[in-house]
Amino acid sequence: MKIKSADIEISAVAPAQYPSSRLPEIALAGRSNVGKSSFINKMLGRKSLARTSSKPGKTQTLNFYKINEEFYFVDVPGYGYAKVSKKEREKWGGMIETYLTKREELKCVVSIVDFRHPPTNDDITMYQFLKHYRIPVVIIATKADKIPRGKWQKHLKIVKDTLQVEKEDTVIMFSSETGLGKEEAWKVLQSYIYEDVNINKENK
């Protein structure tokens, strides 16, 4: 994927604020501080398009990044951050659920987990939520560079077993430091981004 342009277009908290361009959207979900911003920056070849923060829970809106004028990455607020009030968590949860279940332009959710540790209960809940609503999901196991290569398969098995990943779902080891998994991730995501184009070609 050659990135010609990438800019944040809008930060939204309600459907009325979503972009109206009807372009395909890929949502990025994960617990606070798992590395969503680093994933976005690495995938887009930008150093600081998505703001990384040492303070978990900083993203409080749905951030729409328009890429190549063709599709969006949508960064959703991180979950599982204990210091956010219960009321605030419920508000975020409602905003995220509305987007994930109602947005027609949503083609796939990238579920980002920390490769170093077993997925959390919140990660499991998110995966089960996506499967319940039949939302396509790609699992990105990030920070793979922190694990010795000889232990990759062991950690990969832990991720798959803990989430009870179904056969049709892809798990990709990723590193925003080394670029591991970047090409594989783009290959999978492009199949969703250009899904309608491919279907139209097949029907001609």
C-alpha cells in the first residue's frame, strides 16, 4: 500500500458528526496504551499523525483518519483504563457500540492486543462482541519485537487460545518498531477496503 495522503479529518462523538463521504472504514480497537497510535503511524509511514501518549485513556473521541482520499482508519477510545470514572466508561462504551453496530461504512475492526501478555478480559469481551454482531475482525498482536523470536509461536498460541479465535480470523504478529507484520496487515486490510470494488469486478 503506497500512502499518498493521510490526515485526521474529524473527531466525532455521535453519528451526526461522522464523515458523509461513504468511503470504507477500518476501525482500530484495543485497550488503553496497547499501541493503537503507534500502529496507525507505522502503517501510514508517519511519525506523529496519531498522537501517542504516556497517559492511558487520552483518546476520548472517534478519530477519523482519511487515507489516500479512498478510505478511513477510525481510532476508537481505548478500553479497560481503571482511572476513568464509571460514568465516563459507560459514555465511551455507548459511543463505541453505536459506531460498531450501526455504521454501514465499517468494513472491518482491527483488534489490537499486546503480544507480550495473554489477552485481557476486556480483549476477550471485545472479540466476542465483534463475533456476536458478525463484524469482520483482524487481530494484531503488537510489540512482537519485545519477545524473542524463538518464543513467537508460544505467544501466538496463547493469543489464539485465550481469545478462542475462530478459523476464519487472521492473527498477525506486529511491531511498530521493526515493521514486522506491516505488509501482511495491509494485504488483509486491503481485501476489506476494496471489497466492493472486487465484487463489482467479479459481477461484470
